[in-house]
Amino acid sequence: MDEVFRALADPSRRALLDALHARGGQSLRELGEGLDMSRQAVAKHLGVLETAGLVVTSWQGREKHHHLNAAPINDVADRWIRRYDRARAQTLADLKQALQENSEETEMSDDFVYVTYIRTTPEKLWQALTDPAFIAKYYDGGGPTSEWAVGSKVLWSMGGEEPHDWDQHVLEADPPRRLSFTWHNYQPEMQEMFGWSDERLAELQQEKRSKVTFDIEPAGQAVKLTVTHDDFVPDSEMLKGVSGGWPAILSNLKSVLETGEAVVTD
């Protein structure tokens, strides 16, 4: 946490975070063009932000892309904000207020990447991702259920309802290292929640399906969990939804594994 505060103390590094919040997945070249800094300075500041866990990277061919990682911000919120019963920062929507004090529309990247470190073992984390009783603890009584073998259906329950078959399937299952499955499309059950017209729902259902991948790596006394949700179309409504939902879910997952209790939000 000290590294997070040191990283955030520099205005140039905050500017980089603002730029990545406005548009994730930028290369070093793109960040250098958008900010009044030399490429060398940008690279140096990005190194500090990566060390603090505020920025994570992915590769597209030979080009390295940078993404804002909300996990350390959530950790700060857990330690310093929730503890003193102040306004909470649980999702990327909240993070927008923490990093940008404006209401302009921002362009999103075409994927979502989240990295967190959890004091547990790879085996226990795998169980937390695949055991229905465990999943219900951090998904508010719902979440996915499956046999978790390649090709198996992934059924989805929302808040204790009967599981829905939304045509999701397991793509990869390599315990306790990697789990990947297809994401659901827009469903009628979501229409009322978001206020979509029948025409808008039909339009959204033409989008291709995305996928989510969980990568688990030992990291000393902890485990590094990288969640990558990708294969979205540009400006996807689904991406906007999962970008707000995943940080809260994963914060709950971390809390359940480390303390036995989900994060209290009321």
C-alpha cells in the first residue's frame, strides 16, 4: 500500500492513470503522444505504476499495451475509506470520481483486465472459483455453476434464482492455474434492470459473445489472480457493465478467502 500512495503522489503518474482511464489498452507510443512527457519519462512512470499494481500490461503481437488496474484502489478503499465509514470506492465507476473530476464521456478499451493478490493457495482459489457454495458467498447468493470441464455448460443464477442456461461453455480448465469460459449475451432478464426497449435489446443481442479468463499464479505467501474479460465489440454495453461489476465481485472474493466474510457495503 505504501507503493500505491507513493505512485499516486506524483502528478505525472496521476495524469497517466487519467489517460488510461479515459482509454485503456494504450501503448507506450500512444501515451507519449497524448501527454506532455518524453517517451523515456512515460516509460519510467509506467514502471512505478506497474510496481504498485496500478497498471497491468498485455501483449498484442509485438506491442505492449497498458491497462488501469482497479484492485489497489479498492484495497485503499477497504483500508482507509470503509474503515472510517466514508464514501466508498468499489467499482470502476467510483474510480472515475477518484481519478477524474469531470463528467465527460470516456472511450473504453476493448477489454477488461484486473489483477489482485490474495493471501491463499492456488488450490483454495480454484475451489472458490468453481465450488457453488463458495461462489454464492461472494456473488450475493448467485453466480455460475458448471462441471468445469472443457465444453461443459456454465449455468447462471442471479440472487438465488433457478440457474439460467444462457449458452455459456467452458473453454479452458487447467486446475489450479487457468479457467476460461464464454460470457452470456444480453438476456430478457436484464432488459427491465437496464430499461432497454425491445428494439434496443434486439440490437444488443447481435453483438458477439465475450469471454472471461482467470489466471492463477503463486506469488510468495499469496496468489496472483489476473482476470481478463475480452473479445468485446467497440463501445460494448456489456463491457461497461462488467467493468463496473467485476471489481466489486473480486473484492468480495478476496475478502471471503482472507477473512471468511464478504465486504459489507451497507
